[in-house]
Amino acid sequence: MRSAEILPIRPMASNFAGQFSAALLIPDVPIPDLVTGPRGKRAEKRYNVYRNNVTVSLIAALSSIFPAVERITGTDFFRAMARFHVRETPPASPLLFEYGRDFPDFIDRYEYAQDMPWLSDVARIERAWLDAYHAADAEALRGEALAAAPQEYLGAATFRPHPATRVISSDHPAVTIFAMNRGSGPVGRVEDHPEDGLITRLDDEVTVRLLPPGGAAFFNALLAGECLAGAVAAGLDAHPAFDLFAAIGEMITSGAFSAIELEISNV
């Protein structure tokens, strides 16, 4: 019988990956000792090339996710800000479109963005836009289904949210600024005021709609599972000019919900 061959014990892959990636996003940190090239020589140049490529790729990912933010700040400012974010927040997922969820909060803390207090909310809208784009498919609630519901039970009705639906509220005109900077058209000055945005996807097209007064409270209540009567009360509490008929119309035209759920008594 042949004797068993004894092989050298290799470091666990997870340990190698952890040490390899720990210094990737911090340029001042020396490369790990386990990174070697041919004949066991240190591979500093190769590692630094890879390190640079990773940083550039993550900055490019942020640029593709937040084009309005980049247009507002300019490319040089954006890339400098993004580089600091990359060093502070490594990716947690191998999917690049998942990266940047913490970027709006980072903008809030970024020293050189403090004179643009609406910038982080513009970034939140852009992040919500991408999440809506990648959300699961679902049929949108049609007006016929709502019209067919017995009126006496409508106040107690709840609505199943479409997976793409999100509401973003800002103390600044973030929705207007987002809309002006998402494309390549001209931009103008906007007076500072609060705005609420409804992000939905209807027929595979993501839209960002400016909500009227009380609209965000109304939609947030429905998204949280509140009944229609409770959502109306929330809208009126938020603003006395809340328009129920306009809000219900927005529910249908935006595709914010996928179904109506009624509790009908047989008594």
C-alpha cells in the first residue's frame, strides 16, 4: 500500500481574501505580506495597479448611479468626494448596482458639500430611482378595480404596494433639482422650499413625481399598511389643503400599488 502523501497546509481562502482586500481601498497601508509574485517576490506594483483599478471601478459605479449629483457638483468635485466615500465604505455586495446606499448619508457629512444642503436628498432620489428600476415585477392597480370596490367598504380598504414604490421627502426642492439635472437640458435657480417625491415604475418606466401638500403623509400611511380612511386623516393632518381626489388619481396613474384588499362582512 502506498503511503499517504502529506501536503503542506495552505491558508484558508477566507483568511487570504480578508487580508488581500483589507488594504485595497487605503492607499497608505502597505500591501499584505502574503501577496507575492513569481519566486515569492513581493508584488507591490501589481497590487497597486489592482488597488487603483478597484477604486476607479467603484467611483465609476457611483457616477452611473448618481448622474444628477455629478452634474450638479462637476466631475472633479464628484470624483474627489466619491474617492473619500470609497475609502470609508467598501462594497458589501459583488453587484455594483448595490453599491452606494450609504453615499447620501456620506454627502451629509462631507465638509465641502455643506453649502449644498439639498444634494444628499437628490442622491436619495437617485438611489430610490435605481432601486425602483431593479424592483420585482408586479401588475399595477387599475382604476377599474378601485371603481368596482363597494363604497361602504372603501374606507377600511388597504392597498398592496408595488415593489418599486418609494417616497422621498426633503426640506429642500430636491425633486425639482433632480429633474433639472437628470438630463442634459438647461438648469435654473430654484427657491428653497420642501418637496416630496413619489418614485414608481409603471410599464417598465421609472418615474419621479412631485407630490402635492399632504401627499407624502397619505402615501406613507398606505405603504405602511394603514387603511384608506387612516391615510386620508394622515394627509389632512399633514396639510389642510390635502386633496383626496387628486391623491386617489395619483394612486392609479402612478402605479404605486398593485392590489386593493377589502374586508367584506357577510352579515
